Amino acid sequence: MITIIRFGLFLCFFWAFSGQLFSQENKISGALQKKVNEYYQDYQRFLREGDTSTAGHYVNKIAFLYWEVAHWQEAVKYFEQSRRLYRKTHHYNGVALANSYLATIYLTQRNYTKALESLNQNIQFYQKNRNQEAVANTLVRMGGIYHNQSQYAIALQKYDSAFKISQQLQHTELLQRCREGLALAYEKTGNPQKALEMIQQFDRQVPPAAPQSSLGRAKLEEAELWVQMLDADRREKESMLKDKEKELGAKITELRKIEGEIGALSDEKDEIEKITRKQQDQIAVMNTEKTLSQLQMREKEMEIETARLVRNSVLGGSVLLLALAVAMYLGFRQKRLANEKLAFQNAEINQQKEEILLQRDAIAQKTIALEAAFGEINSKNHKITSSINYAQRIQIAILPAVETLQKSLPNSFIFFKPRDVVSGDFYWFLEKDFQPILANKTNSAGKESTVVRGFQSEKMWIAAVDCTGHGVPGAFMSMIGTNFLNEIVNVREVHEVDLILNELHKHIRKTLKQEEKRNQDGMDMSLCFLNRKTHILDFAGAKNGLFYVQNEDSTYIKGDKHSIGGLQKEDKRLFTKHSIHIHQKSQFYLFSDGFADQFGGEQSKKFSEKRLLELLKTNGQKTMQEQKTVLEETFSKWKGTEFQLDDVLVIGFEVKA
């Protein structure tokens, strides 16, 4: 009974002072407000792009920032918003985590109704997914809430349900917590015998120093839920990647169809040129209209001449009747001949006029058809441009976010400058084996607690890749390379850098059917694997190398002479692994040949790999962001008005011992 009283006093003390403990909100620092604004901008950007799942993650980050400084109203606002986004994307592990945090905040505010609503939603989700341990944990939390509201009978039911599940799972810690709750509930419902029985079982099972605090268990549950959410998010990303592969295949088919249509339009263009030549012939016919007006003028002149002759004949008749008769006969005969000639000319002119009108109508119809053809060509060009721009959006979506690299390696940069809209160069990185970063936090009452500050991966792969070709063909190869790298490391679980390059080479040759087609498409690349646990960085390169600086000493490791993919003369293409021990702060650089091969300068020469390595070594003491600025300014100044020959990619990152 003494144990029951001691435990009861502990719970009463916890519930009585938890509101004061958590309600003291700290002021938001300038740095924290800046971080909130950055996350909010990322959330808005991903929401506009339709990536609701990633937008939900950034809202969740904002809620955690407010959680850490005890700004509960803002934390509730953003946790509820992340919960809505996770529901929309069917990310139910994220919904469960948000509900758990909301329940904790509602309890500090004495809002038991909303706290129970959140926990009830989690119960339904855990039961649906058969997560009995999470069901039992949530029932224990609900029992504590009902106990604090003096609803001891309901609290007893919750504890008893959790106790039965814990017995099935043989979960020692859960059984301990259930017995604590049952002992208090039996005491309050007038059954001291059962309360004593629970206490006796509790004393036999767990040493006095074993129990954790309720606050510690809540933090542990939150960390476990977070790990579950990360695992579900990984599976969701893999599913999204497969969907994007299908969508990419459909876009490739559509682009090939558009290429066929462009060929047909080229034939139409030739036909239009023939029509244009016919129009030039018709212009000559149009000139006959001018001849027509001239003939009409001649007709009028002849009529005037005829009238003049008649007048002269009448006047001359007074002189000689015979002359008059002859003159009249000659005049009549001449007039008849003139009229016959005029009638013939009129008929000929009318025929020519009708032909000209028909030709004019034909020209008008051809002009309309020509305008329609030009309109269709413009429409096709617009569709092709739109398709390429959409392909750029797909490529950007497939590339990993630079922010992810900078979160894991804060002092890093990526200088990426495609030659065309889409790029044949691409960067790739992947993290695995995340471990929580734990830290101690002291509240205003001077009590320490353990909190999860974030997660850091133990293993990380980084690659700079240069595919065959530029523009759309190069972009196709970059997407194929990204998908294969993810599959080799995530699905096939190949982690060694030399073996990854070997597997990628096989995939490329098989996918492009290079044994039958004899094409030489492929890629050059530098690949690094960082093991934070062993402080070792492994490197393997296909033609491209690795440059690194340690204690002002620089080293350049050349890649193997073979590319990934292409024609293969040797029996088996193997790559070499190089290992570097990191005992002090080191800077590493990966790059394609685009920067070194760019023509420019006063004599229009290549920049050269030697000059690039010297530039990296000279600026090695600066921060990575300052080094990126130096690279951008140097490349722009060197290129000047010259045409950019190739895609440019340089990756730099710093690793501390």
C-alpha cells in the first residue's frame, strides 16, 4: 500500500504541475524565426509543385520548432496542419505521430477531450495495422487521462485492456506500467485487495530502480513512432519512384510520336514550297488583267475611230455619191470586220477573265491551307517545347534535394549548370541507417529530460555523373542512371562503390541492348561512400576522378579508364576501390568534364583540368558556399561570349574527423 500511495502522489504531482511546467512559453529567437520562415517557404514550394507528402514533412518541422520552445498554440496549429496533409497522402504513420504530439500538448492545456480524440484515432490506426504494442501504450496513456478526470471505472477498463495485450506480447515494461495504473484504479474503485495484488506482482517483476518516468516513456514512444514514419516514408518514396518511371516511359513514347509528326510536317513543308512556286506562276497570269484593261481602252479608241469615219463619209457624200456609196460600203465593211474582231477579242478576254478568277479562287484556298499548315507547325513546336519543359520538371523532381545534402553535410555545395533545358549531367546521393540524435533538455523547473534533436545517417553515397549526349537524350540517360543507382543500393543492397559501378554497367548494357544494337551510350562518374562510424571514405571512378585536400596537402585519384556502358572488349569490366581514412578535417570534390573542357579566355582555349584543380586547392580554406561563388564567377568570366559546350557539374563537401 505504501508503494501505491507513493506512485499516486507521483502521478498527482505530475498532473498538477505539468500545466505550469509546459505552459511557460519561451520567446522566439531571431535564428529560430528565420528557420521557421525557411521551412514555411519550402512547405509552400512543395505544395505548389503538388508534392503534398514532402510539404507535410516541412510543416511537421515547423511544429517541432515551436514544440521545443513551448509555444503550444503555434505547435498545435502546425501539427494539425501536418496531420491533414498526411491524411491526404495516406501517410498514416505521420498522422499517428502528429496525434501523439497533439495529445501531449492538449494534456498540458487540460483539454482532455481533444487529447482523447487524438489517442482514439491512433488506436483505430494501430488496430488496423495490428501494432499491438502501440495499442497497449496508447491505452495506458488514455487510462492516465481518465484517472486524472476521476473516471476511475473507465481508467480501469483501459488499463485492463492494455494489461491483457502486454501479457500476450510478454512485454515487461508495458506490464509494469499497466500494473501501476491498475493498482491506482483498483484503489480508487474500492478494491484494495486487487490493488495490493498488482503492487506485489510489480515488486516481484521489476527492481526499484527500473521504472522510467512517464515523460521519458513518452519521448521514447515518440522516437519509435518517428522511426516507423521514416520507414513508411521510404516505402512510399519507392512506390512514387516506380510510378514516375512508368510516367517517364509514357512521356518517352509521346516524344517519339511527336518526332514522327515533325517528319510528316517536314513533308508538308516541301509541298508548301511547291505551292509557293505555283503562286509565282499565277502572279504572271494576274498580270493579264492589266492587258485586259489595255484591250478595253483600244476598243474604245476603235469605236471613236469608227464614228469619225462615218462622219467623214456623210460629209463627203455631198461631193460624190459614188464616193459616198463606196465610202459607206467600205465603212460598213470595216466596221463589221472591226466588230467581229472586237467580239472575238471580247470572248477571248472573258475566257481569260474566267480563268483568272478560277486561279484566284484556287490561290485563295491554297493560301488558307498554307496558313493552316503554318499554324499547325507552330502548334507542334509549342507542344514540343512544352514537352521538353515538362521533362525538365520531371528531371528536377527525380534529382535529390540539395537541402538534404546540406542538412547532412552543412559545409557543402553543388554547382550545376546544364547546357540546354534538360541536362545529361546529374548528381545523386543517398543516406541509410539513420540514428536519433539525443540531447538533454532542462526545463524552467530545473528538471532534465531526454529529447530527440533529429536523425543522422551512418552511411552516405554521393556521385557526380556525366551521361552521353546533351539535352533530351542526355536527360533520358540521367533518369535511367538515377533509377538504377537507387535500385542497386536500396533494393539489391549493394553498398561497395566498386561493386555498385559493376552492377550499374551491367544494367546499362542490358537495358540499352548494347550486345545487339552495338550503341556506345553510357556515362562517366565519380562515386563516394562515407562511413561516419569508421571514419572512412571509399571512392571508385569510371574515367572521372576524386580531388581532396587534407591539412593543405592535396591529392588527385584518377578513375579507371573505362566508362559505364558502351561497347565492351574485355570479358568482365571491373572497377577499383580506393579507401581514405579521415583523421582530420578534409575537403572532397567530384566533377564532370564540362568545366575543364569549356573554351574561353583571351586566346579561346580550354580551361583544362589542371587549372580547375589549382583553383580548388587555392580556395580550399574558404567555406564551401564561398568556393561555389568563386567557381560560378570564374566559369562565367572564362566563357565570356563563347557558346557553352557541355553540361557543368562540380560537387564539394567537407567531412570532419
